[in-house]
Amino acid sequence: MAGVLVVGLFIITFCLQAFEIPSSSMENTLLIGDHVFVDRVIEAPPSNWIRPVIPYRQVRQGDIVVFLSPAEPGLYVVKRVIGIPGDRIRLQDGQVFRNGQPLNEPYAIHNGSFNPYRDNFPTVAATESTGITPEWHITMPAHIEGEELVVPEGSYFAMGDNRDVSYDSRYWGFIPRENIIGRPMFIYWSFETPANQYMKREIGDRLAFIARVVLHFFDETRWGRMFKVVR
């Protein structure tokens, strides 16, 4: 029994992390109110003491990753990796091209709007109203070759599946390797959650939502999403 508890504690402490989806940027792959378990080991920076026990692998194109935001310290973010080191990325009218080839992305959704900078990245120059961070505005030109953005060593380019509302690498730049926490494995619980719920900071709003969860746990839980593997 003690051995089981030790193993369980080890897994919870070092291998898994619970993460709640706060925004619509990854819809319809991940919805607001989805709760996922994140594998903190397989794509984490290598550690010699655990390597013989649990396998590692490099971050791959198409992986969904949880990471610390380069733009907002302490903020956990989830996006899909589009480019790994050496990849050349560009968008043309919302279509993503990697190394000159258009990507087939059945998971990506669009709302029909058009934004020159967002949809023709990085060909269209950013302006003050574009919404990019000052740091990215300064450093981005150094990574542009022709009409493509080249992903540097030790970094990744990521975007949300809900392309037209996602605040992602187009706006704040590359994800440093050391910022990656892990990869979402599966949804362990999903609850109907208002889009603005995670923007509310007042204690009264939070208590009201907790009360709603208690009262509507059974009828507002998305049972069909339970234990769905994240891909």
C-alpha cells in the first residue's frame, strides 16, 4: 500500500499537472472549461536522474503544448506547435505554409474575418494597432528571410487552432524551449463555462461560479468530452 502511495505521489508531483482551459483560442480541439492532465515529462527539458525511467522525445510539428507565456510571466498557455527549429513559416490569406508547402489542418477554424497582418504573416508589416508586443516588433525582422519567418534554434512557433482569435506567436514571438511545461494528454473533466469567466477577479464572481458548479455539476458537465485524448 505504501508503495502505491509513493508511486502515486511521484506521478502527481513530477509527471502530471492539471490544467484548465481559460480561452477559446484552441477551439474546437479544446474548449473553455476543459480540464486536462499535462504530461510534464515526455517533452520537458531532459533530466539525467529520470531519463532511464521515462522516455523523452523532441517537440514535434503539430504537438499541442502547455508553456509559460513569453509575453506574460507566470501565465500558462496552450497552443499547437507549427514550426520547429529551422522551419520556414508564412501565412497567405490565412493558409499556413511551412517550408514552402501548404499545411492540411483539419483542426483549424476561422470566423470569416480578415486581418492583413494576421492572415498574411510575416509579409504584411506590423503597425501600432496590430497588437504585437514591443519586444517582438523589434526582434521579428531579424528572423525574416524573404517572405518567410525562420524559426531559430531552441525555439518554436505556435498558433491556436481557433486562428482568427488566437493571441499566439504571430503577436509575441517564439516559445523558448525552456518555457515548455508539457503536452496535454486527455480531458478528465469538462464543464460549460462562460467565455469571460476567467477574466473575472472579484471574489463574489468566483464564489458564484463555484456555486453554479455545485448546483449544475451533472447537467452542465460535458460528459461526452470526458477522457477524450487531446490531439
